[in-house]
Amino acid sequence: MAIYAMAKTSISLGTTGAGSTLAEMEADTYTVIGEVQSFSALNDTQSFTPFTSLSDARAVQFKTSKSGDNITLTCGYDPDDVGQIALRAAAALTTQAAFNVKVVYNDPGASKSTTVFFRGKVGNENFPGGTVDDLEIVEYMITNDQGFIVDLRA
């Protein structure tokens, strides 16, 4: 078993083009977002609804809807980075435009790194501030509107 560090993981913003299949996601054009410090967990939370039968008084949980959690992306602020410029433009939109997003993990034990694709809206450009010794950072929120497409290492 091998476990890999998150170092050298990349996140890229695609276009608003088609993105419901792996082939469509792979065919999109992506811009790498520079100076990414961290991103929150990539979750697609499953909801469960209990049902209790009168015959045995036993509650069972049924899978119901899924909710794509919001992903927070934290970057060292670089006003000249083309990826951050693309994020800023996407966040400024007043439409419901959803963008393709690609995360490529650094798991070099295979011929191809694990890649996760998802589609969502970009918003909440946030400059959290800080003290004299803090670095200037910017945070963005990206919604997960359709779940994840995972291209496992081959």
C-alpha cells in the first residue's frame, strides 16, 4: 500500500461546456489555478431517510438524495496568476453558470495520476485579512452540482 502527500496536487478551472461524462470532462480546456494552499474535502453527501415497519418495529435507513458539498479553495493571492484571474471572473458572474473543475492528485506510483472532475458554480471571493506576519490569501467557494467523476489511475 502506498500513501502519497498532497504536495504537487493541481486544481484547474475549465469552461462552462458540457461536463456530464468522463469523455466530456477530459475534452475540456482547463487553466491551472496557481498558489493553491489547500482545498476542503470533496464530498457528495448521501442523505438517509428512516422507515419503520409496523410489523417488526424496526427502523431501516433508505438512501435518498445526495447533496454536493461546497468546496473551499484557499490560495496565496497572486493577482497575475491566470488561474486566479479565471476564478475571479467566474465568481463575479451574476448567472448560474457552472464550470468544469479538475483535480489531479500526486500519486506517481502509476502511469496516470488519479483525477477527479466535478462541475459547479464559483463564488464568495473572500480576502480574510490577518496580521503583520500573515501572508495575503484569497478563498473561493465552488459548489459541487452533479457529483464527482473519478478517473482512477490506469
